[in-house]
Amino acid sequence: MRAPRVSAWRAVLLMAAHNGNGLDLRTALLLLVGGVTTYIALLHPAVGVALLVGVGMVSLLHLLLK
């Protein structure tokens, strides 16, 4: 008997649902956003530079306001 197929998104969400045994939801979301951002930056370098500057500024503000 073959195991049921699980999509990659569903697998990430299932791992995020287990507290302490896998990814938490925040980590899964960060990985997803990072992957999408990297893909967009690869396809459109000008947009990638703008995203990099934006992410850098948000990260800096996040660290300073902690």
C-alpha cells in the first residue's frame, strides 16, 4: 500500500503545528517569505535590490526597537 502524497506546503504546516517537535508557525512563515523573496530577486534583479534594502531597514528597525 502506497503512502498518501502530501504537498510541500502541507508538510511545512503540519510540522509547524507540532509544538516542540518541528518548526513553529513563525519559522515556517519566515522560510516561506524568504523563499518567495529569493525567487523574485532571482527573476527580477532590480526588484531584488529594492526588497533587500526594505528587508534590511525593517530588520534594523526591529533590532533597534527591541
